[in-house]
Amino acid sequence: MKKYIGIASLALAAIMVTSSSCETDECTGEICTESFAYISLELKDTLNKPYILDSYTVTPQSGGDAVLSKTLDLAKDTTGLYVVLSDTEKSKVTKDGVYFNFVGKKGGIEVVNLPYRIAHDCCHVVIKSGQSVYTVK
């Protein structure tokens, strides 16, 4: 009987060590607000008016599929404000941050290509680096 208890204790200790070594990005016990966070980009033209894109994508710099891809309705999207990433995509980032490129197109031509580093604080996405306002020339 003591042999089985010893083996069970050893197995439990191994599981605990394995679990704790994987918790570098896990969040436990945080109390989060119900607010919805997002990282936005405001594009302006050289006359300081909203710059309207036809479409944009947000893609990890490490490669892979776009995390966010939008084709805009030019009749409705006239503010020049674009969501780079939101809490909806929080699972795509880590607490240390992931590098992304925001690529905007107008008339099929790339007019904006901006780098971002976005992380989460266990509850919401947070910007580590990147621009919130950009003038398209």
C-alpha cells in the first residue's frame, strides 16, 4: 500500500511541476470588467481629413493567415477609424505581445503598412507599440 501512495504522490508532484511550468501566459483569478477593449488607428490625409480605405488586414509578422480582414462599405465607413485588434481576437496574442502588420488598401494599392505589438493583460487587449494616428501621404 505504501508503494502505491508513493507512486501516486510522485505522479501528482510531476503533474504540478508540469502545470506550473506552462503557466507563463495563463491567467487565473483575474477579475475583469465587462467592457470591450480594442486598439484603433485613425487615418488622416495631408489636409487632416479622414482617410478612407477600401479594405485592410491585420496579419502576424511571423506569418500565417490574417487575424482580421475587412472590406469597407464606403457609404458607411467615412470616419477614417479602423480597429487593429479587439478583445474578440484576444486569444491570438500573449501577455508579452505579438507583432502584427496593419495593411490598408485603396483602389487595390497598398497605401498603409504599419507595425504593431499587441498583448493582453488577461482581461483585454493592450497596445505595446504602434501608432494610433497616421497621416497617409
